[in-house]
Amino acid sequence: MALRMTYVDGEFRETDLATVSVEDRAFQFGDGVYEVVRICRGRLFAWQRHLERLRRSSRKILLDLAAVEQEMTQVVRQLIDKSGVESGQVYIQISRGQSWRNHAFPRPGVKPTLIVTVSELPMRTWEDFEKAESAVIATDDRWLHCDIKSTSLLPNVLAREKAVSEGAQEAIFARDDRIVTEGSASNVFMVSRGVIYTHPDGPLILPGITKELTKMLIRRLGIPFEESPFTVAELRDADEVFITGTGHDVCPILEVDHQSIGDGKPGDVTRMLNQEFRKLYEHENFEII
Ligand code: PDD
């Protein structure tokens, strides 16, 4: 089993032995926010961007991140050191704390619960990415605050399960069964007649850190790019489809709903962006990339 270690309530433990109260707000209501950050050579990839998104998510749900932010930034590094994980990911969850079950916020003074888990996750090579990854379309019936990285993920869980039960790896959400928004845990791009498209940021999707960095690479490479909505029909008809996300990097999708995209092989644009993205891991200063 891959190495996993967790910090909760002031203690470092094996993840299987770490516990929270049954009255924790994340457990009762999904009342919390989270981040998933890549660990590369024992350091945090794009850490500054993840931290800023966590601050934004917290502000939007009126959660007092400041009460645990210093502890969090120290613990994340301590946990990486203690676990010895060189290549992996860190999961950070902050809930509104522990309090008797009542929908309204707990009384002032209840401290948010901080959970940090570090686990191993090997870096993938292009050969790994070339193995067919497929997706299915799922109805996007989520709320209108998908830009908040909230622990309330039931629609994403149901969509991913639909994908897995149909032998696919990812579910691609479509609003009104028509407009492609994002994946259950990734952002979605397509390449059509030499132009790259992805859904614009806003309330319908999570502004992915990998998406932001991929946009930077697209601009650098001078590939025509439009951040504008596209339909499921256009996606099916695309030359290339790829998803981006922490752990996914830039990952080709070769089939949607069991139908090949393009010629059914990873396309040149996807391969180039995948390679350029993986080069970012070699940067000296990637924590503030
Ligand atoms: N999910 N969209 C959704 C709905 C996501 O859950 C994620 C990431 C992304 C990609 O964001 P980023 O590039 O910042 O990882 C887009 C994480 C990895 C998760 O829930 O495990």
C-alpha cells in the first residue's frame, strides 16, 4: 500500500488511525473547503496558487481560514518531511469545526478543523499517459458555486461512479445535457481545427491550477486558444480532447461515451502540452510558479 500520513487535532498519525468527531461540520454538512497539491521532489508544486484559491474558497463560505492558516502551512511541510514522500500529493481540508448539529454556524470561538494528509503518487511518463483514458458524459446538475473548492462533492461522486461503472476513468459534466463545463475532478479542453477551447472560469467550474498553467503554456507556444463554451456535439467531433488536474497533469481522453475522439490516439497538441507541463516540475522555483 502507498505510504499515507495524516495530521488532525494536533497529532501526526498513520492515515488509517486518524479520526475526527462525528459532530465535525464537514462530516455533518460537507461544510468545508479543500485543496489537493502535487508534491514533487519533496516540495509543493504551485503552492502559492493553491493557497490563494483556498483563501478565496474560504472567504466565499465565510470560513475563518486565518485561524488555522499558519498552523496549516507549517504542518504541510512537517508532514512531507516526516513521511519522507518525494513524489505524491497533499490533501488539505478545513471545516467549520466541531459543534452540535445545527445548520447555522457554530458560536464564535469554535476553531476550524484542519486535516492534512500526505500520500505517495508516482510521476507519470508519456507512455503512462498514452494508455487509453476514456470519459462519459454526465448531466451537470450542480449548484452555481462550482468555483468554490468545497468538500460538498456528492454530484461529482455520483458522476465519477457513473464513469467507473461504464468502464471509463472520468465523467465530463454537461449543463442542460448540452454545454461542456468540466470533469468530475478535472477541467476539460478540446482541440478543433487547430484551435484549443475550454470553458471560461466563473460559477460553473472550478478555476483549476493546472488549467491556469496550461493556459500559460498555450500562450507561450502561440497556439490559437478560445476560452469559450462548447457543446457535447462539438466535443464528440473534436480532433483531440484532454483533461487537466492535479495528478492528471495534461491527460489525453481517447474515447467519450465509448466513441473514439479523432483517430483514437493521443493528438500532437495534447502530447506537446503534456510534455511542456511536465517540464514545469523541473523548475527551481515551482512553488511560486
Ligand atoms: N480536483 N474541476 C474539479 C471539479 C476538480 O475537482 C478539480 C481538481 C479540477 C482541477 O483543478 P486543479 O488543476 O487545481 O487540480 C477541476 C482535485 C484534484 C480533487 O478533488 O481530488
